[in-house]
Amino acid sequence: MSDTKIFRRMPRKLLEKAAALPDMLKEPFVALYCLESSLNRPVKAAEVAKHIGKARAYTHSLLLQLERLGLVKTSKKGKVKLFSINPERGKKE
């Protein structure tokens, strides 16, 4: 899927949040959005890492940074942490 198709489907507010991110956080954020929307479920850091071609641990730390910014929410299934786009679209609680 080309980048233009991804950005056409992404809601405007979410796209503005992605554009404001530092470059190193944009790629995992967009990959998380694409994977979550195509699979219709929260995804593991390993799945995002495979999609962007980076190490799982590095990707996990980037996703945790996105969580601290309020753009991503996490849940746990056993020992595995699952990531999804925050439905509040970046509003801090």
C-alpha cells in the first residue's frame, strides 16, 4: 500500500499529530495505525517492528514514548503488551 493511500484514510486530527512528531516516531506511529486498522485488533511491538524493519526492543521503546505522549494506549494479554491508537486521538487525560 502506498503512503498516499494510508494518509487519505487517516483522520485529519491524527494526521496532524503524526506530522508534529519527531521523525523517529512517525514511522512506528503510522505503521501501528496501518496494522491496527487492517487487523482490527491491538498489535504487538514485534508486529510493528517486522513491518518497519527495526529491532523489536527499539520499536517497543518508541511505542512507549508514543504512549507517554498520549497517542497510543497499551493493554496486556498475559506477558505480552499490546499497542493501539488512542481513541482520544492524542488528548492527555
